Amino acid sequence: MTLLEASGVTVRYGGVTAVDSVDFEVAAGSVSGVIGPNGAGKSTFMDALSGRRRLDGGKVLFDGEDITRRSPRWRRLRGISRSFQQTSVFPAMTVRAQLELVARRTRERNLDVVIDALALRQYLDDRCDSISYGDQRRVDIGMALVGHPQVVILDEPGAGLTAAESTRMLDHVRELCNEWNVAAVLVEHDVDAVFRVCDHVTVLALGKILASGEPKAVRKDPRVVEAYLGSAA
């Protein structure tokens, strides 16, 4: 079942079209990856899906409802959450305090499930500036999962991590999506990880869809190889 759907989404900055008539959808329990070179429009598209950027064309549907004009806060409370390229943790707050703050706002009644799912219990009383960056990333993703959203948008969750840490992180996201029936939209520069964990991959180039489909087919697409993957394919 499709939970989140973009239809003809277009975003402009003055005379520059950052996202150009993009169609996209993600189903419950699946992970959809969005990749592309720098300047492809990936983060702007994530902003459009999460309500942080006003659309110049097209619409966004959530569970069949048109939410194009709904605010980020409305979307978060209704089941669409997002994490960002840079962690949004507060360095001076403890892990517990940050998770509880989000839990109050989202009316989460079983925070322990998120804490245990991301193995954060041992860090609950630690300030975020005292734990590793990799653990901060897990706290960040934990905050996105508090409230048990139906859709979670992850903008480069592996940013700043080693290759091994990124692999573990994305594999864990995959497992949680399967277990909790959460639909995930993943933007990530680790191309190998994207093709491994995602059910569907969309490649953007200059704001337009270059290719979209099952990972194996997209990876072999000559247009994708030429424009983005090169020898990495």
C-alpha cells in the first residue's frame, strides 16, 4: 500500500528549477532510496516531502490525503518524520532528556521500544556531547522514530560515519522498517549501501528523474552509469 506519494513535484529558487516534475511513492514496510550527484535536488526534494519547502507545482499525498499545504509540524504529528544531514541533537542535553522531549510532543507512550531498538539505554544519562558521533546519529534517528511514524525521511543518516558504521546503521534501518512496517525514504551518498538495503531506487540529476525502479535494474541503467555511477557500477 502506498503511504507517501509525490506527483509532479516542482520547486524553484528564482529562475532555477531545483526539482522538476518528480513523481515518487513509497509503500509501508519498504525502503526507497534517492541518490544522485551533488546539486541533483535530493535535499530540496526531501524538504518538499516533509513540508519544509513550498511547492511551485505538483502535490504530495499521505495515505491518499492531499497534504501539499500542511506544515512540517502537522506532518510530524500525523506520522511523517525526518532526520537531517547534520545531527539535530542538543550537545548539553542528555540522551534521555532529548528523547523524552520528543516523546511529549508526539505523545509517545512507549519510549522504551525506541530506546531498546536503537540500543541507546546505556547512554540515557550521558550528555550528547560526551558520546561518539555514531551514537549521536543513532540518537538522531531515534528521535525521528519516536511516536512511531508511518513514514520516516532520512537525509544522509550515514554522514560522518565510517564505511563500517554506515553499513551497520543502514542495515539497522532496514530491519526496523521491516519489523515496524515503517516506510522509509533514504538519501545517502553510500551508493553500495543504498543498492543493498533499498527496495526501490530513484536517481535524480539536475532536479529530474534519471531512472527509477528496482536496485539491480537502476544500477545497470546506462544513463545512470554514465551520469553518476561510472566505474563504481
